[in-house]
Amino acid sequence: MRFHPDHSAAGDFVDLRAEMDTLVVLNTCPHPLDPAGDWAPRPVELAIRRSAPFGEDDVCLTSCPENRRGFANTAIYHCQY
């Protein structure tokens, strides 16, 4: 493992998608491999939004077999099969 100091820039974002109730914890603590001596936390923005139900052509479903199994397991959990 190594630290990449310029891996992300201001305005970069990450989309997380959950097909069931999920607990998400955000943390802005310094990275343990960061060689910088001073920690300068930056603001973090969080937005929660609903997305359309997935379809058979959904990239999250079709990108790999493991994803399809995850969707199937979630459906079983919710008694949808």
C-alpha cells in the first residue's frame, strides 16, 4: 500500500448505491500513510437521493457476475423471489 497525494482533487466525488437499507459512515481523519505533518481537514458534502429501479441493462448489475449475485441475494432478503 502507498499514499497517493494527488489522487483526488476538489470537486471529485464518489457515488455509493445501495439497494437496501445501509449504514454509511463518513470519516475525514488523516490518512495514516500521509507524509504531511499538518492535518488540514476540508469540508465534505453529502447528498442522498433516490434513483430509478434497476433494469436488466443496469451497469451495476451487468458489470460482473458477483454483482448479479448481490442483486439476487438482496431480492431474496426482501422476499422478492
